[in-house]
Amino acid sequence: MAKDKVIIDPDAFARAVVSGSNLEAKDDVRASKDALKRYLAAYFLIEKFNKLEAEPFKFSNSANFEYLMKALDHIKMS
């Protein structure tokens, strides 16, 4: 694993998530709301990931990487 920190662009990630999503809805307004909700969830998830990645410990060993993965599972999107 690289020693450099991984920083993900939240906007680029959220756009990729939305563009790769199947947003079928009965009308354009519902599809737009679903896309916006998915965009915001992805955006804020990556912002929280970037904050975790900025923490002082390193993910170069597997124990710390496993900690990061568990921490991501516990992020609340409320």
C-alpha cells in the first residue's frame, strides 16, 4: 500500500456515483430528487472518508486499513 494519503475529490466521486446509477422514476422530478439524494450521500461520505484518512495514524499496515473500513461502516449519514 502506498505511503501517501488517499484524498478523493468529493464532487468527482459523487458525479461518478450518480452517473453510474439506474435512476428510473415515473417522472423527471422524482428522478432528479433521487439523483440529488444519491449525489449528496456520496459527496458527504467521501468528505468523511477524507477526514478519516487525514488522521495521524497510517494505513500502511493491514490492521489500520481494517480499522478504516470498519469506521466507514459506522458513518451515519443523518
